[in-house]
Amino acid sequence: MDYNFSNFIFILIFFISVSFLYINLSRITRIIKLGKPEKTKASVWQNFWRMLKVAIGQTKIFRDSQSGWLHAAIFWGFLIFLFSAAESVIKGFYPPFSYSFLGWFNVGLSFITDIISLFILAAITYALYRRFIIKVPRLQGDIHEKIDAVLVLSFIGTITLSLLLQNASYISYFGHEANSFKPISEILSAFIPMSSSLHLYNIFWWIHIGTILVFMNYLPFSKHFHVYTSIFNVYYGHDNIPNKLEPINFEDESNEQFGATEFTDLSWRSIMDGYSCTHCGRCTSVCPANLTGKILDPRAIIVQTRQRAMELGQFMVEYNGNPSGAPDITQLQAIQDKKFVGDYISAEALWQCTTCGACMQECPITIEHVSSILEMRRGLVMMESKFPALLQTTFDNIENSGNPWGFSPADRGSWAENMDVKIAADSPEFEYLFWPGCAGNFDEKGVKVSQIFAHLLKEANIDFAILGSEEQCNGDPARRAGNEYLADAMIKMNVETFKNYKVQKVITTCPHCFNTFKNEYPDFGVNLEVIHHTELLDKLIKEGKLQLDKNATKQKITYHDSCYLGRYNQIYQEPRTILTSIANVELIETERNKDKGFCCGAGGAQMFMEETDGKRVNIERSEELSSTNSDIIALNCPFCNTMISDGIKALEGTAKVEDIAQIVYDNLDFDKHKKLEI
């Protein structure tokens, strides 16, 4: 193959294509940079390892077993195709070039490339079948999305098929290339006449390289732009779903924006989420609000963030952050008149989120939907004073009484009367601080759990105390409801109390308190060893400090994973270990369990709001738990206890709904332990 005029044409087209791609990638990068800075504590090596595991290894993609292999085959195939694409490009500059000098490495590379081509073509066929024949619900979109999907799959198919035919034509004319093994191409070469093979080789080479150049320039305008961004999105993501909110410095007088009312109020990472979204719909397919008939669509929130960034952001980057200098002021004014939250993203949808984290758990490229939702809630509450009316009562109660229900602060700790439980103010020397939380102090079911757990601690000779009337709401309901100013005040009061008593270890019966103390309070100057009561109970049973009845009654138990203990903090095994350590217990798992567990419907301050659309989330979950025909539904959270109890009652179910502490107490060996008397 000699150097000829077509090579000059290729070089010209190549540099035009690369220049056009650079312009568009640069524009999008500048739009992403309009977002706020994002803090990260992960090291370069942690980020790199996550990128290898999740982005390159595709570990999260296999959470959907049916589509996982399909996507992985295409992705890994394209990684391998990078070598052949590079070879084709270099041939455009220097026709005699080949990888044959790589010896045995090229033998393996050429073989894998040839074989993987068949897998890619099969995957494309199956992808089209799923989208247009089976019509998987989460893959259905508007006509533009369907056209985009067909175009992208057509690009991939053309690139793959043209490579095979290019190689087959080469073999037909030139014979076997040194140090290569291409069995599929060799089979195809038998059908290509030698008289036309050189001509066909040139045609297929142009089709192959031309499609690559067109495809790479189409991607910035496609939902498949994640081809460029997903690896970076994962690199700057989190190993597990983010379990904390960034605090706001209210003492900074220059800070005039609280929360997000425009896309530029989000972090640059959240904007990149929008550009990285694959539109696969996995997030929406597991959203408890969406699955129960509400309008919240996690995918739409991410997609609309990109849409707003594309429409307004292009003016901002083209005119140095001052879009008013744009020549088409009419078009700009129409865009500026639209509201980010309102015209692009539904405010009603934002208030339907339970913050369960299922959307983030399922996302294969670590998009953080909940973080963006809560920033927008902050903007609605603190900048626009727009929030559900019921939350006003909750905010007032927290501010005035230190709890969401408005009970008297003096009544905190009254559940412990006559139980000989130490109060920190009277006995400031203790190892553990037991934090019952608002539900554990005021809710009837929560109070019962507090009493039982305190009794178990005493039976195990644990040195603990409670704060009593000095305890305040931990701030989680206000934070998740967008009222960061109120949360900030509550947190700082609790931090001062912790410091005053030199608290180092805290036990909670509430996963929301657990998550807040463990992951968010360090930002406010206090680092605690935070222990959920199921963790401690598991430890005490294993150490023999709590003895269980070896002749317990046979019983079937199913366990409900709370979102803030499970997905947010990866505590799945300890509660199950407790249950299976009880004699004659058959533990029955629901279909949706552990990190695929389904929310009870109370998180994200939903406990203090009202569901008005669709089916109630707690009913959906209670139906699934009831379907196990268990005698007991075991829980680890006071909010879950309330929601599931209400759900089972509404369904007229017979299963008992009990906290794990209650179950442990009921199965104690009372020959060795005292019974609770209150």
C-alpha cells in the first residue's frame, strides 16, 4: 500500500474532526466548571482504584444481570477497539504501518479483537431487541431518545462490521499478516473475490475510520456523551453512596446563596452528572416514589440539569459569564425567564424523595441524585421559602421544642424513670452515651425500644448514661428537608453538649441519628465512635454477655433493611447474625433486600409530610414483607417501625412488627437475666 492522494484527504479530514471535537469538549468543560467547587477526601489512589473497579471493571453494571453483559461486552470491546482504531488512524498517515512488530502480543490482540467483534454485534442486536421488541419500560423515551439510540447502535455496528470486512479484504488480497490471527476475518475473506479485494479494503477502511470520526463528534450532542465523561465521573465519585451533606458557613457574610436555585449553584461534579447520565433508567426503576405512582423521576432530574446547563451555560461560557452581552438577547431572555426549579425540574417531585439512596446505589457511573435534590430543597427553603405546609410545623417544633413533634423538652428521658438509668448531668462519668433520639423519647413504639435496649445494656453491665432533657434533635429532619440554617443551630448545640461531657462513644437506636453523628458531625468539630444498637447487641451476644434461650419457640422472621443503616453505612450482616443466633429462627429474605432493599417511606423528612399521589410507599413495602408469611417483621429503625406497623395494620396483616432489641429481649434466657419491670 503506497502513499497516495487519499492520505492527504484523510489527514485533512482527521484534523478538522479533531479540531471540531476539541471545540465542543472545551465548551462543555467550561460549562461544567461553572459549578461550585467540590470537596473530596479521597486520595488519588482511592479514586484510581474506584475508576478501575467501577468504570473499567463495570462492577456496578452487573447489578442488572440481563443488561449487564450486554453493556460490558460493548464497553470492553470498544476498549480493545481503541488499538485497532489507532492502527487505522496511523495507516491513514503511513499506509505500511501495522502492529506486526509486536510479535506474540499482536497475535493475541488481533485474535481478541476479531472474536470480540462477534460479541459486540450480538450485543447490539440484543440491545435493539430489548428496546424495540420487548420494550423494557426504563428504556422507553421520546422520539428523540429512540432516534439517538438507533443512531448510536448503528454507529457501533458499522464500526464493528467495517473492521471485520476491512480485515477480511486485506487477507483476501495480501494474505495473512505477520504475527496476527483473525479467524472470523479469515472466514469472511473466502467470500471476497481477490480481484476486487483491494478496492473493497479501501472502501471498508474509509467506512471504518469515517464512522469513527463522525461518531466521536456526534457524542457531545448525544445522551451517549458518557463515553467521554463516565470514567472521570466515577473517578471523582464515592466508593459507596454519599452519606453526608456539606455544611454551609453561615458566618461568611459574603455568602448570599444558600442551596441551589440555578444549575450553577450545584457543584461542578453534579453538573458533570448531567453530562454523564446514560439515560439507562436504572435509578428511576428502583425509586420508591416513582414505583408508587408519584412524579419523581431521578433520571429526569439529572437529564434536566444537563438541559439547563446546555441552554443557559452556552451563553455564559461564550460571553465570559455575562450572557447579557449575547447578540440574540430575545432568545437569552426567554431562557433566563425560565426557572431551573419549576420549569426544568418539578418542585413537587423534589419533595417526594425519601433520600433512600436506591437511585445512587444502582447508577453504574456513580451519579449522585440525592445530593442534587437536597441542594435544590435547600434553595427552595432558604432562598424562596417554598416548601410543604406541614414542614413549617415541623421546623417550628424543632426550633422551639428541640423535636419534630413539639413535645416538651422536659419530658425527654422520662421513659427511664424508675429504671435506674444514669443521667449525664448527675453522673458525668460514663463510657457510652445512649442517644434514644426524638422517636426514642416521644414515640410510643420508640419509647418501648428505648426501655428494652436500656435494660439489655444493664443486663450486659454496660456503663452508659443518657442526656435526658439536654438532648436535642440531631438535625437530620431539618437538613433533609432543606432547612440547613435550623439544622446548623441544632447540630452546634449538640456538639457543645458532647464536648461538655467529653463524649467519645455514642449508641443510637435510630439509623438517622447514627448516620448524622458518624458522618456529618465531624464537619462540626466532634469525632465520635458511633455504634448502632444492632452492632452492639451482636457483639454482646457473641461475647456471652447476653444469653439467649436455647429452647426458644420456633418462629419465622423476615428482616427489613433500613436505608440509612444499610445503603448509607453498609451495615447488613450484624442484624441478620443476631436473628440467626436465636434458636429455632428461620430467617426469610424478601426479594428486595440488603443494598437492593426497599424504603419504608419515612426518610428525607417524609415522616413529617403527607403522601398525596399514588400508592403509599409503606404499603408497597409492607405487602412485600407480608408476602414472606413470617411471624415477625424485624426492624432496626423507629421510623421504619412506625411506617411498617401502619402498613401491616392497613393490610390487616397478622405479623408482629418489632425492633431487633425487642426480639432479643423476648428470646433472652431469663434463668440468667432479669425481666424488665416498669
